[in-house]
Amino acid sequence: MHNNTEPTTTHFGYETIPVEEKTQRVSKVFHSVAHKYDLMNDLMSLGIHRLWKRFAIELSGVRQGQSILDLAGGTGDIAMKLARIAGPQGMVVLADINESMLQVGRDRLLDKGFAATVQYAQANAEQLPFPDNTFHCITIGFGLRNVTDKARALTEMYRVLRPGGRLLILEFSKPTHPLLSKLYDGYSFAVLPRLGKWITQDAASYQYLAESIRMHPDQPTLKHMMQEAGFCRCDYHNLTGGIVALHRGFKA
């Protein structure tokens, strides 16, 4: 639910910027890293991101013939797995606000033979271009922290889900153990920007990504935000000690 007074500033990593600048600044980050995005994910997570995504897909409950929206779907790895489950009678929409990421995902899915079952939409999560009650399932993997108005985006996701449908949010979160938290901070701020510079010649984008993880709501806060947006039976699963969490909620 929204206050009538909309905020005029927001966070871009640790920086406070005018709300209207956020989308453009985030867009610039992903234009910069799009073509090395998957390689960087493998290096940054030591390949564990594949297990996190597999767990999310297992909890998605997607069945043959269903319609699925993969938001912030980027390079298409989640969409591809969902399309295999939904089959030729199903429909998967790969949506991303960033044109470069969407192009990488589209090229990859066409190469893998998913031309018939996957559709593409350049879309802002805060203003989804779909009718009410369209999808059986919505997934958003590592994208919510880049959204300016997360509450509005959650309300939009609720709107386009069918009754009984479920939302799955896979996102970096807050480690549950203080020692792990300390190690993770050291890794994020010392190693990530260096990796980014080495692989993509862009340290600044990975500095932003590390900061954006710290500014993202923790597990109980995000669960509460989902409930505020109307979702019921909300829960979350901490993965790798809470470095990542999978949140799930249903539309009644």
C-alpha cells in the first residue's frame, strides 16, 4: 500500500540520488556487463548460483501448459528451465527492463530452440504491461534489489498473477551468522570489484552490485513487504547461510 507522498530520493548502492535517475543508472550497469554476465555469476558464486536457481525452480510448482513470467530474466537461464517444464502448451515470458540483457537472453534461447514457447518483453517491474490475472507463476532472480520502488513492483506482480498463483523472489540477502557476514563483506568489497575489472573492465558496476546487496531489505522485511502487497502464505528459505534467500508468496 502506498503513501500519497512519493519519495523524491532513492539509493543507488550507497549513494542517495533523485528517484528519476535510478532506472537510467541501473540500466548503464547492465548494458556494461550484459555480455559477460553469466561468466561473472559463475566466478562470483563459484557456480553455486546454479544450485540456488534450481532450488527456486523446484519450489515454483510449475506444471506443463502453465503461463510463467520470468522478471528481470536477463540472460534467460531461469526462463529456459521453466520453458522445458511448461512445454509446448505452456507460455514463458522473459521480461527485463534492460535491452542489452534481453538481447543476450533472446539470442541464447533462440540458439537452444525455444523460439516457439518463449516470448520477450522489455518491461519495468513497477508498470507491468500485462492484464490482471495472467500468470500461474512469477519468478524474479537477482533483480528486485535493482528496482526503485519495490513495494509498487510487488503490487504489480500480485496484480498480474492468477488467483492461486505464486511469486518466487530469489535474491541476495543477509547472512545469518556474524562470522559469515564479516567474511562475505570482505569478499564483496575486496574481490567483486577486482573480478569485475578483470573480466568486464568495469570495477564500478560491481562495486554498485555489492552495495545494492547491502541496501536490499533483509529476509523478515521483504516477507512483510510481500504481505503488505497482498500475498498470503509467505515464507522464505535461507540458502548458503542466508547469503541468498528464496521468498515465496501466493495470491489468494
